[in-house]
Amino acid sequence: GTAAHQAAMHCVAARPACLAAELIPEAALTAEEAVLRAQMADSGKPPDIVDKAVAGRLKKYAAEKALRSQVHVVVEGKDTVAKVVAAAGLEVAGFDVFGVGEAED
């Protein structure tokens, strides 16, 4: 299929939360950070190591939630959605995902 059609299928399969990592709501990042810190609370690691680990995991979390930085699940390989779409001469400017029987928020 076309790059646009493949990107649409990716959106249905991967359910991205937003277009780009920098657009993830601060509240979502704060909540995820709290979960990560709670998971590491009993690790016995020094605070600076915990901080680095949490920062790295938050970056990964953001990349996995944002459409442009997600690994494309429809196209084989490890390329991001942005890279696959750019290779076709296009750019992802936005998206909406609707499901049958779902109300729009």
C-alpha cells in the first residue's frame, strides 16, 4: 500500500497518544515518572543512577507514545513512522483514530 495508507494502519494498530514526543501532556509524563520511581525505590541504586535510569525510561516512554517516533509496525524493519513516511516524500502533520462505536472525546 501507499505510505499514507500504511501510516493509517499503523495508527490503528499502535494507538499513538500524540503526534510528537514533545506534545505528550506533562501530567502523563509526571504520572509515568512516579510509576518508574516507585519501581526503582527498592533497587538500592544511588539517587543519581536512579535519576538517569528514570530519565532514559521516560524518553523511551515518550518515543513509544508519539506517532512520529514509534517504530512502524506495518512496514518491516526498525524505522520510525516519520522515516518511512519521509522516504515516500511525505510528512506526518497530524492524525485522528476513530473506532466503530466509539465516541470522539
